[in-house]
Amino acid sequence: MIHRIRSSSRKARVAVVTAIFTCVIGLIASIIFTAVVRMKDDANNIDDARAGRAVTSAIRSFQARLGSTVRDNAVWDDAYTKIGSPDGAAWAYENWGKTTEDYPLYDVAIVLTPTRNVLNAYNKGAAFDPARFFGNSLFELAKRASLSGQRGVTAFVPTADGIYLVAAGAIQPYITSPSMQNFSTLFFAKLLTPEVVEQLDETFDIGGLKLVASPDREGLSIPLLGDSGRSVAYLQWPSRMPGNLTFNAVYKSLLVAGVLFVSFLMAIVATAIAVVRGLHRDALSARFKATHDSLTGLMNRAGLLDGIKASRSMQGDGFALALVDLDGFKEVNDAWGHAIGDQLIKLVAGRMKETLPQTQIICRLGGDEFAFLGATKAIEESSGALIRALHEPFRIGGRTIEVGASIGISPYSSDVSDGYELLRRADMALYEAKESGRGRVVSYLASLDVQRLHRAEMEDKLRRAIENGEVRPAFQPLVDAKTGSLRGVEALARWVPETGPISPEVFIAVAERAGLIDELGRQILEISVETASSWDDVGLSVNLSPVQLRNPDFAALVQSVLEMRGFDPYRLTLEVTEGVLMSNPEQAKRTIARLKSIGVKFALDDFGCGYASIGALREFGFDRMKIDRSLVTALQDSKGAGILNATLSLAKALEIPVTAEGVETQEQADSLAESGCDQLQGYLVGRPMSAQEIEEIFLRVAA
Ligand code: C2E
Ligand code: MG
Ligand code: MG
């Protein structure tokens, strides 16, 4: 849940960053694009303005040229004199009218008398009626010319043939006097033919200049003004739009650069997103690995501690932790190997998932230890169901494997400081469940802590007792079943603290648990060997804990003890229980083989009370079998006698001699001797006793 929230907020952050990034890219792109468009428009406008100025100059120079031509001809002493004379019309024809025929500067020449009558009018060499042709404009211009002194005036005039530039000047001498008024007027007019317009176009480098009545919207234009100051036509030309040309030329490069730029940035964004995602995935997988067990995929100890923390904040004190330990898993591992052990662990995990409600968190803490966490009541109910479920056989590769489970429950309460304390309590309850007979569910109680304290005290006491040599052997006689003569003695550890004797059944287990068994075993062996070394021909049996046999240095230790005391190895028998067949049998086998090679014998102790197999008996090469007291006691009923006889025939078949333990009555002794036991041990013959008692009771008799 927390992960999902974190990952969605991370996604939102990535989305916001990407959006900002995209906006910034968009903004940069639009600024660049706007600047380019602006440059394009500016270039167009600058060129349009230039063209406008050029066309204006063209018109002005056209007007100026015709204006100065008319002035040069009008302000002329001869002209003034001749026009006023009777053959003025002929003179005007000779000088101007005739010229119109093929003169490039003007097409029309007109002379109006001071009274505005037509003296003379020629268009392209032919006489014509100017008043009809040019209309009122002619007289308006004449009026303006008369008012403008020696300067010519011009105006564009529309006619049936087209637009004319008409220039007018008052015909006068160079030097005029105020008395001179009412001059005749000279007009020159030039028709704006397409050729004329084209020439203007070329001269001023405009391109596409045209004369039009009214300009269309797309082109650029300048009005041609008539005598009244109103436009009579327009010169129009298309905008060259150099900006567009440049823009079009660089547009593709810009586009490619833009696409490259955007792709590059997008690639950076995509890479960044991929890197962030990768890191996120790595973090998730590292977190998963840190909190999960690789074999089963269940949560591990770290995951469980997280789960406890979360449960504390969410459920308050209504939850509990249950620890599960498989009974007999070690044996499975030792017997079938780790691959089968791993498969079993997976199957157990699967069965736990099937059995426990989905609301409970299931974990594997390591080895064969599991845990589950949930509401207290549900945990208690589930525990029983889980014990039953795990008791059902598992099938692995054609094998049927049976294990069981013990469960310790620790309900959370306000005095639990943290997850470690909850685990410790559950562990204590689990220990108790295993101690009190497997396949049980035990809930934590404060009294368990007291017991644990006692155990710790006991361990402490035992440690000190071993250090002070207070644990010593007693010796129990082993006699010939037929003759009753002493064959050997079994050394049995004795510890009698001030509070009274403690059974080896109890303190041997404590020593094993507390790691004191090697030292204890060494002391018992040394004292026994030393004591028995003076008893010629008497065998010595010493008990071994499976833990000792697992120690690779054990064989060397036994050998050095025997050598130091000069004790014949053939006189020593080491008794081991079937527990040794279960844990690390390979190491035990090596130790047994090494000691057997120097003559030490091995006896399988307490046979018949467990489930040691006949195969194992042969495999380990035991030299003797000691049948358990429970089999001897059971002799009194027929069923028990049957079992005992079957066991003895088996030993006979394997050619292994048998010692009967716990023989308390003569009947038992007789029947055992009859059935084939060659050695007897029990209170009937003698209780475990001191070395001195052995010497007094048995050795003197023997002697
Ligand atoms: P064990 O090796 O089977 O020893 C025989 C046990 O049966 C002894 O108990 C002995 O006192 C008892 N016993 C013998 N005859 C009779 C009888 O006729 N009736 C009854 N009721 N009991 C009889 P103990 O001495 O209490 O030892 C118990 C177990 O502790 C031993 O069983 C052995 O497994 C273990 N043990 C004793 N000493 C040592 C030791 O030095 N090292 C190790 N590793 N284990 C030891
Ligand atoms: Mg024994
Ligand atoms: Mg025994």
C-alpha cells in the first residue's frame, strides 16, 4: 500500500517534470519561431517600404521631367512673342505640335490662349480637341499654371485612351513684369502606356509595376493624383517578400534543426525516465530481496519485523506472533539431503498459505523456522489447524515424508518494547512447546521467563561443577548372562549438588544445550579410563552424546586419553543412542570407523525404545546392542516377550551380541539368558556404584 502510494506520487512527479520540460521546450521553440517570423516580416516590410519609395521617386521624376520640359518651352522670350502674334498657331505647330508625332518626352502638345481658347492642339502629330479629350482638368491646370509663376504644374488626367501625365506652364518671357498677366498656357502630356510603365519599372528596379484603376488587396500600390488632388489611378506592384524567400530557404533547415532539438530533448527525457524507472525497480527489487526469503518467496525476518511495526500502529495490541518449528526436519535433511529438505520447506510454505487465512502475514525466518502474524484470536485458532495440516504426509519424488510442527505464540501487549521482544517471547513459548513434547501449541506466559531463568541458573551451576570436577562417574556392573561373572562396567555420570542429586537425563541435556558436553564427556572418559585401568580384563563402557560424535576432534581425544593411561582400546566400549544416526551421520561414521580401527568397540544403547533401523545398525558396524529397559520390563506380558524375542533373533541373525538393561528380577535374567542375551545389567546385578564398591563386591569375588 505504502509502496503503491510512493510509486504513484513518484509517477506524478515524473509527469509534472515532463510537463514542465515539454512546456519549456515548447516556449523556446515558439520564441525562436516567432523571432524567425518577425525577421521574415521585417525583411518583407523593409523591402516593401523601399519599393514604395522607389515607385514614388519614379512618379516624381516622371512628373519633374515633364514639368521641367514644359517650363523650358513656356518660359521662352521667342515663344511669348510668337504665340501672341497672328501666326502664333503655325509657330506653335512648328515647335511643339509637329514634335508630338514621335517625341519620346510627350505625346500631346496644347496651347491655350489667355482666354482659354485652343490655339493649337496636337496628339501624336494630329490635331484634336483637347477640351473634349481632357475635360475640365485642362482649364484647372491652366489656372494653376498661371498662378505658379515660371514653374510648371502637373497632374494625372484620365482620358478615353488612358491616364496621361499632363504638365502645364504659362508662356512668358524670361523676365516678366507685374503688368504682364493673362499668359497663354502650354501643355505637354504623356500617355502612361504599358511601355512607359515598364520603363519606369526597369529604371527603378521595382518588378511587376502595373497601372490599375483600383489596387487589389494583395499588391502594393501608390495613387496617381489628379488636378483636384484625388487619385485617378494607381501604380501597383507585387511585394517581393524577400523575407519569405529567405524564410522558405531556411525553413526546412530550421524544421530539421527543430525536430533534431526536440528529439534530442525527448531522448534526454526518455533516458531520464528510464533511469528513474530502473532505479525505482532496482530499489523495489533490493527491498523485496531484503525482506523476503529466496527459497519460498515468503517474507523473512526483516520483513516480519516491518510487519510487526505496521501491526503495532494499525491493530494496537489485538495481534499476536506465532513461531513454527518443524519437528523432525533435521532428520529429513540428514537422511535425504538438502535438495529434498529445500523441497519440503517449499511444500510446508505452500501448506501454510493454504491453511492460514489471507489476512495473516506468513514468514520464513530460516532453516525450518516459520512465523505468522495476525489478530490474536485468529492466530490461536489457526495454530491448531496448522499443526494438523503439517502433520499430514508430504510427497516428494515418490517419497512420503512425515514431519510435525510445534508452535509458540506471543500475543502483543503494551509491555512489549519492540519486534525483537515479541520474537523472543514467541521463541520462548516455542521452546516450551518442543520441550513439553512436540506437536504442541504454547502461548507465552511470564512464568516461562522464570523457567528460562532457572535454566540459565542451572547451566551456570553445572558449568561451575564441571570446572570443579564435581561431576564424576559411578560404575554399574555388566555381567555374563550365564555365569554371572563381571565382564565390565558402565560409567554413568553423577552430579550431586547441595540441593540433592540431579539425574543425568536432566543435566546431560543441559550440558548439550549449553555447549558443556564436550568437556563433561572428556572428564568422565578420563576418570573412568584412569579408574578402570587397574581392573585387569574388565571392560569399560562410556556413554557418548551424539553431539560429541559430531566433533571432528573426538577420535583424537579418545586416542590420546587411552595412550596417556596405557589403556587397551579393546577394553573400551562407547555407547551411543540412535540419535547419532540422525544428525550428521557421515561425520559420526568417520569417527566411529577411526576409533574402531584402533580396537575401540561401539554399542547401540537403548535399542527398542526409538526407531533405529536394522540397516543403520549394520552400516555403522555396532559391536553390541543394548536393549532398552522398557523392552525388558515389558517381558511380563506375552506381547512384550514376542517383541523381545523378535529383536533378539534379529541381533542373532546380524551376529551382534546383546546386553539387556534394567534387569531387576531373576525371572527376567533367566528368560533373557535363555533368549540369547549374553550380558546383563540392572539392579538385580548391581546399581551404579563407586569404584571402591566395584572392587570390594566384584573384583574380590572375581579374584
Ligand atoms: P543409559 O546409558 O541407558 O544408562 C542406563 C540407565 O539405566 C542409568 O540411568 C542406570 O542407572 C539405569 N538403570 C540401570 N539398571 C537399572 C534397573 O535395573 N532399573 C532401573 N530403573 N534403572 C536402571 P542413569 O544413570 O540415570 O543414566 C541415564 C542416562 O543418562 C544413561 O542411560 C545415559 O544415556 C545418560 N548418561 C549417563 N551418564 C552419561 C555420560 O557420562 N555421558 C553421556 N553422554 N550420557 C550419560
Ligand atoms: Mg548407556
Ligand atoms: Mg541404556
